[in-house]
Amino acid sequence: MSVITPTTVLKRRSDVRYRLIEGEAVVLRQSAAEVLVLNEVGASVLELADGERSVGDWIDALAAEYEGDSTALARDVLAFAAELAEAGLLEPG
Amino acid sequence: MSLSRVIATAWRENLLFSVLVELTYRCNLDCFFCYNDLGLKGEPLTREEYFRLFAELREMEVLNLTLTGGEPLAHPDFLVLGARARELGFVVRVKSNGHALRGELARRVRDEVDPFLIEVSLHGATAVTHDRQTRVPGSFDRLLANLRELRELGLRVKLNSTLTAWNEGEIEGMFAVADSLGLPLQVDPEVTPRDDGGREPLQVTASREGVLRLFRLQFERGRAAQGGQVEVQVARGGDDGTLPTPVDKHCGAGSSGLAIDPYGNVYPCVQWRRPVGNLHRQGLREIWRGSAGLAEVRDLTVEVKERLAVQGAGGHLLNFCPGSAAIQAGTPFELYPAAVQRRELLEQVMAEEESGRKKKTSLPIVR
């Protein structure tokens, strides 16, 4: 996948199943039979990856929800989106 | 957080995580030792009631939904219900005898239901044994052909089997069949009574020697597959066998899991047939939150854990099931023969393994 920027639009892959348990996400990628557990921010990112909102929209949504350095947040979300794409959970929207 | 901690949280906080739905008790095979209560009467849940149930489960953040029976594909709405389950994002497992899973139906299951896993029953390594158990001539050959077809379609399949007096002599052959198909095989060493308490299925309980042979084989295969590391499998964890980090309950019956029969009766677990509500009268969320019977079951799982503590470190080898105990001994606390035998035989095999390891490590000194 090409470099992820704030204008990139991503969506969950069709074989990804997940549920939120006490704020965290239990994620199963069916084709790989892999189970991941994502923390609260990771769970939020997965929820936001609907194929309509851009990664920049995610950053704005998370900045409104979590306190802290917005530049660091943007950097972390971009890196995390790349990680999830690399793990096969997200694909271009 | 790890998956084991998530499961522990679900047990502790009573967060419904996995639901097993018996869609119908109809079946195109006639297994002698079937545990279903075929005499149970009631009004089957309608398609709309299933839709309501699935919607509630989605709202409750349930992840795992298992569709079983009887033979689930014998339910006239199987594909419709499976497709709805897929739309709602459940991890769908289908437990089937595999007899009808071929051709157009198999393709539609793949394309419309997209199950994470199809669990299919294998009863023997030969047609003679398999067909004897299913009481349907030709079922073995048909199953093998269907399994090959499912593999070609790209469906994920796992084989399940129950060790019986009839198939224990060909357990190695059953693993060979599974290996030749490239499929995992899980063998349950226990035949259980019927859900109505009927003990006829126990007539084909495997012999002590047969169970011992199975355990030895499982250890041998585990050792070969895992480079010497063998873990004892227990069946009371999550759907993938994951065990939770320690909590005060023995199992997740009624705390993270539920089972529902074709007539809407809700049970804490597929093996614990103690009704805690009925979906014709109440929604599932109402049962989950308000059922006095369910609250009692949750307390019982705590008490089971406390009572089993006296069994010491080897207690987990019993793979004790309160549901099995309730049906076999009338109380969810009493050790039943199969559990006791399981521990004895596992301890024996583990001792043999330990002895084998010591011999191996002493070899350099002998030289």
C-alpha cells in the first residue's frame, strides 16, 4: 500500500470481524485466523475506518476525544493506520 | 490486553461473547449417540425472532455466533440466517455433519454466509465404522468427497470426532484421513448422555484403553508438531480454546456464553441444559440481565471453582464440566467417571512423557 497521508481513505477489510469489549477491540481476521486485541485508541481507529472518512477525519475525531499534543496524535494515528494496513486489517476505501 | 485477559473480563463482568444457536434438531443422519433431545417439543423460533435475536446480540457486542443443530443446514432459513449473521459482523461458525455440504449449497454457504469455520463430524476412518455410527450407508464416502470440495472452494474446515467403542480401534486412521485432507481433527474422548438425561449413548463409550491410546497419540502428534512442547487441551475456554487468566469462575457458562435451542429455550451452555429463559416470552438482553436462573448459574460456576480447588494442581486435567456433572450425577459439583478417568490417564501419559524426556537427556551421559 502507498504511503498513508491525512487524505487517505481506508476501510476495514471484508474478512475483519471485531467487537468492543470494555473499550478494547477483539479483532479477528478470518482469512488469517488471527486474533488481535487493540487498545481503546486502536478500537476507535477501527471504528472510524468506514471507507468514507479520511485519516485526517479520524485525527480530528480522536483529537476531540482525547487530550494531548495534536501533532503527536496525528503522527501516531498515521503510523497506526499504516500498521493496521500492513497487518491486513485495512485496505484502500 | 491479551485475548485471555479479554475472556477473563467477559467471565468476570458477565459480558456475552459467544452464543451457540441450535437451529433445528432435524438431521439427515441418524447417529446412534446423538446428544440432542429429539423428544423436546415447542414452537420453533421464526425467522423474524432470529432476526431480533441477532440484532440484540449485535447490540450486546457478541463476537462469536455458532450455528448448529441437529443439522443446521436442514433449517429452511439457514442461508438467510447465516447471511444476516454475516451482515451483522459475527464470527460465524457452522457445526455440520457435512452430508449436504456440496455443489450449489456449499458455494452459497461460502458466498452468502462466509463462515470463519465449518466444523464437520468424522466418525471413523472407514466406511464400515463411520456409516455404522451415522446409520446412513454411503455417508463416509460422500463426506470425504464433500470435504475435498469444501477445501477446493476455499472454506475453512475443521473435523470433530467423538471417541467411541466403535471407532477407538481406528483412531490413528482417523488422524491419517484428516492429514490426507489437510484438515485439523479434534477428538473428544467422552460420549455424553442425551440432553434429556437418557443414557443410551453411553453404551458406546470408549474403553479406558481406547482413551489412553488417544491421549498417547495426541501427545505424540503434539510433540511432533510443536517441537517437543505439548499442551494439555481443555475444552472450557474461548471458542478457539484460549483459557482466560485466572478468575473466580470455573467456566464461562452463563457469564460469557449461552446456548439456544430451536424452541427458544436459553441455556447457560450447550452442555448445561438448565433453561434460564425463553425467547418467545422475553428478549435476550432481558434474560441476560434479569434471569434469576442465570444469576444462580453464575454463582454455581464460582462454587464449582471453589470445590474443585481441593483437587490440587492436577484439577484442570479433569476438564470438569458442571453441565455434564449435572446431567450425569444430578449436581453440577460431583466428579463423574469420565472426568476422573481423564485425569488419571492424562497423568499417566504425562508421566510417560516426562520419563521419555529424562531418558533422552541422559543419553549424552550414557555415551
